Amino acid sequence: MHIVSQAACRVDLAGATLDIWPLYLFHHNPITVNFAVDVLTRCEIREHATPEILLISEDTGRSDRFASIAELHEAKRFEHALAGLLLRHFMPVGGALPSGGFTLRTHSSSPAGAGISGSSALMIASACALAAFTGKTIDREQIRVIAQNIEAQLIRVPTGCQDYYPALYGGVSAIHLRPDGIRREALLVDPAEIERRFVVAYTGAPRQSGINNWEVFKAHIGNDERVHSNFDSIAAIANGMRRALIAADWGAVTTLLREEWALRKSNAPGITTPLIDALVDATRQRGALAAKVCGAGGGGCMVIQIEPEARASVEASIAALGATVLTSRVRREGVTVDAMETEVAASAIA
């Protein structure tokens, strides 16, 4: 058996952090708005005749080797913890186990700490690959639940739900966060317009989303009135962003992005940095309309709204400050899984 699964990262436009349970329960009509970006993560599983289990993260260089699934379950720690924790879930002690060994390889095209959900997209790709490999039929919402819960085990702080939906479905989404459940709405927005009007830039400085989100989470749960009020406004902005995108009202998108960033910066120290501030200022001088960080901030990526004719000058100003322009192409499709029956490889090193 040979499984290959791919899932896309995301760029959030409004409502991030509201998607962490139970924060959204304290605000009126909370939603998060994002789009899948064509920065891909990949999981490949290949059987081999020898009994060992090999876990390889190609982009980080981390790997684990186990003599069996039983030995994997006994491990105190993993080098490739994302794969190890998912395997413990999909191949539990006492459950049906593969007769031979296999190699699980992962790769993320997202820069480390980019803030565009590289780890969450890789969770989706890997969970879907393991579901196919173990013969389990799991619907997309349950895959989201599994991926979100195991990622919380991995980073050891509460996680939000928004990152998993672009990976699962692609396109442009509004994630509705309701007491009776979470629902993804596909927004009927021309992807080509998103691609023309936004630039995604990696600052080159990784961020720790769990740290920033945890600080905001603690302030919110601790009844910090300023943070709570900010998120009331952010929820309203996210609803406005949904309406503006559907109406292709790009002027309203500009206003909302600026308002969202101003509020988000005041939630906790470290959400912005001198480099992020410099990029906002430099790109605006070269024709950008608005900008904000992706995800929790503190580094990582920024999304910058532009007039289409200003792209070259905006991208030049990003490069001049040492940042990197990433693709803004919208990934139209959700997670893909290809399963092939093949001859079993002779060994784990193939």
C-alpha cells in the first residue's frame, strides 16, 4: 500500500483567535474568515517488508525509528511528535495493526513558524493518509476534531478550529462558531480577485502561535475588559469582512483589515514587532492599502491588500526589508488522498 495525501495552508483575513473554544461563546455571531493558499503540506505512507516503523519529517530533518507499533506506544518522547501522536490514535494498542512495517514521511512547504497553519494543514494531510492506510471511513468534521485535539496535545495549549477548514475544503471560507457546533460556509468569491489583490509575505522571523494565543486566551478568560471588548469588535469586523468579500467591496475590505489589525495589536505585547511595523509602513508607501499579520502574530507571515497595479513595487519593498514574498494563489481544492496498491518495498530505506 502506498498513500499520498496533500493539504493546503491558509491566510486569515479576520476573526482569528475567536476560533479557540470557549472564547467564541462569549461574543455575538462570531466567525473567522480565511482562504486556502497554495502552500502545500504532504504525507506519504509506504509499506515495506521489514517490521520497523520509520517516521521522517523531510523539512525539519527529524525522524524516529521503532521496531513495532508496540514500541512506538511505549516511547516517552518523539522527534517527529506530530506523526507519533497521530499513529497512537489511528493504531491503538489492542486494535488491528498492519502485518508489516511502513515508512511515514511528511513535508511542509510552509516556512517554519510562518503563521499560515503549516502544522494544522500537515495534521489534516497526515490524519487523512492514516485513515486511508488503516481502512477507516471518517467524515471531514471528525477528521477536524481529531486533528485539532491531537495538535493541542502537541503544542500543549488550546488550539483554534479555523486552520483545519481550508486544508479540508480549499477555497474561501467563513467559519461560523456557534453554541450548537461549528459550520464552514464556502464564500462565493472569485479566487482570481483574491490573487490579484493580496500579497503574502514571510517576515523571516518564526513565531510561536501557542504563546501569543495563550496570553490572549488567559487575558480573555481572566475577564480583561479591554481584550473582551476588542474581540466584540473583531467579531463584528469578521462579519463585515464576510459581507464585503461576497459583495466584492474591496474598499470595505481595506477598512476592515486596518480596523482588525489596530485592535489585534492591542490585545497583548509581542503581537507586532519592529519588522512587522516597518513592513506595514514600507508597503503602504509603495501602494499597499492595508496589512495585518497572519494568525497569532509575533512574526511569521503578513497578508497585504494592494491595488493590482502596485504589486511589483510592494513586492520590491518587502524584499528590500529582507522578507520573502510567498504565493497568494488560492488553493481551489481541499485535501486529496491517493491510495495505490504496490509491491511491498524490501526495506524501510527505499
